[in-house]
Amino acid sequence: MTIETISVIAAIIFALALIHTFAAKSFEVLAHKHPKHAGLFHLLGEIEVVFGFWAFILIALMALVTSGSHALAYVESRQYTEPLFVFVIMVVAASNPVLQIVKTLVQKFARALPVNAVLGQVWLSLALVPLIGSLITEPAAMTLAALMLAPLVFRAGIPEWLKYAALGVLFVNVSIGGTLTSYAAPPVLMVANTWGWDSMHMLQHFGYKAAIAVMLNATVLTFLLRKHFMTPEKIQMEAIKIPVAISLIHLAFLAGVVVFAHHMVVFIGLFMLFLGFTQAYERYQTPLILKQALLVGFFLAGLVVLGGLQQWWLQPIVSALQPIQLFFGATALTAITDNAALTYLGSLISGMSDQAKYMLMAGAVTGGGLTVIANAPNPAGISLLKHGFTGESISAVGLLLGALPPTVVAAFFFLAL
């Protein structure tokens, strides 16, 4: 009876957290109306805080219903490697030397395109960088793309609806853009070993379809934005000249963190060395995004705690659906769960056909841009880009509406090709 009670409580808390996510922008309004409690409302209005906040409530209720030791045992039984990895990769990928290298490459490629240089930078940030996520992992791609797009698209002068459209395209493209390999996208990682999917399998069955959808989404969005770009002279920032050796060492740290993404002790150790190195050569650095990355890690850790008790209702739904139903069901369920959690549950189902496996994965990555919790890198994008929106807050409904068109495009190519 106690286990059933905890399961029901966990489902209710999870539902409340989802409602809180969609209502987060309302707390910012309350902060302006009630300045005496503005600090509390601002805290509750931070999307990155939502799932961590409700995870603490769940643990407190578990302690009351069962015991404190049982609640602690559950928290300590969860795997927090992914939240910690996202925290580390965000900070390293956003470091000034790495960002300057990527910006320089994007600008050179943009100048080679037969379009306005700024137009080219936006297109490459929405198309090329998400696809590079298949090599450097999706969280790193999200971080780099968000930082490059922030001064171009998420700024004053761009209509709010276009910002949400750009955010939706970015999130969907990162979600599907990581499917060219078997290690870069969280939902793929959950099943790669169990189902025997290597990078060649991903490229043949998912990668080329995703690449077409990514480029089409980026092209349409860039076309819609074409009248709002500033001239190259206005957007260029004077960058610190960084020695090649410093840049190469930063890239080595990034590569090391990616290679040891599943070995928490190693990548945390590398991160400690990285922090020391940035202090030693502080003159080549800009402030590290430690606060933003910590908030994202807190969000994902809360999702790990809350999501760990949702298997009892999610798995029966996944196992009962036929292949084509599974695609659309996975796309919808991803929006309210997390695509990695969904594919992990699918990996536990014995006897799934190859078609069902394909549909589950395709649906999971297709729906990865619909909400902040749909894909692990999304909170990173929210954290880095929210200051470009009215009230410095992103509406969950606005994100959903902005992500629907590119989601439909991705669904078409995964189903039609």
C-alpha cells in the first residue's frame, strides 16, 4: 500500500511541476504586482528551479509517508551523471576560447555563402551547429548555438513571435541533430547498447533524415528573419586575441569531457583542472557561466528524481501502442516526460520489433523541442536566451507554439523517408 501511495503522490507532484512550468511566466507578473515578495516570485518564476523545487517537496512527502531513511535511499539511488555532465559541458563549451573558435569558423563559412554574412551566421547557427552536436554532444551544441544566436536574434527589435519561432527551431534541430551518431543524444544513449545501434546504424536510419529536416527548418526561419538583421558592422564584437595553444588546450578539455561523458569521476576531475587553467590564464577568459549551468543541472537533477517514479504509468502506455501510434504517442509523451526517460522505458520492453524501436526513437527526438523538459539540453537554451524575451522570461505556451512547425517538418521526414 505504501509503494502505491508513493507512486500516486509522485505522479501528482510530477503533474504539479508540469503545471508550474507552464505557469512560470505568471510568477514574474506577480513579482511586479507584489514587490514585497518579489524575490520569492522571481525564484518560482525561474523555469530552471521548477523541477528541483518540486523534487524537494516529493522527498519531504516520502519521508512523512514512509521514513526519512527511505526517502534518502531513493534520492541516493538515482543516477546524476547526466545533470553533472550537462553542467560541466555547458561551462567548458561556453568558455571564451572555445566560443571564439566556433564563432570564427561560422563567420568564415557565412562569408562563403551567397547571402548576407549575418544571414549566413544565423542559418549556420541553426543548422550546422545542431548537427555538430552529433560529435560534441547536444548540450554543447545547444550552448554554442544559443550564445551565438543571442546577439543576432534574441535582442530588441525582433518581434516576440519570431523569437519563439527561432527558439522552437533551435530546440527541435538540436534534438534531432544529435542522431547522426550513437553517443551524442541522451535518448539514443539510453538504448544504443541494449538494441545494438552503432553510429552507422544511426546515420543510415535517422541521421540523413534529421539533417534534411534541420536544414529546412533553419532555412525557413532564416527567411522569416531576413528583414530584421543588423549590419555585420553593428554586431561584430571586438574579441580578445587568444594564443593558439590556449585555444587548443580548451578544445582538449572539451574533447576529454565528451569522451568521458559516462564517467563522472573523470569528467569532474577534468573540470577541476579546467577551472584551474582558466584562473591561470584569466586574461584570455570572459566570466564562466557557472550560475546558468548550475541552475540547469539543478533542473535536470530534479527531473531525475521526479521522473524515476513515473514508470508505473508510462511503460504500459508505451508497450500497448502499435508502431505508428507509438511514433505520435512518443512525440506527445516526450513533451511531458523527457525523451531519454521515454526511450529508456522502451529499452525495458522485451520483444519490440525493429519498426517499433524506430518509431519510438523517431517520435522521442521529434518531440524534443516542444517543452523545456522534453530534451536535456533545452534548459540550457532557456537559461542562456531568456534575457532576450519580454520580462526576461520564456512562456512555455510560446515555446510550444514556436516548436510545432519544425516538429511537423521533422515528423514528416522521419515518417516519409
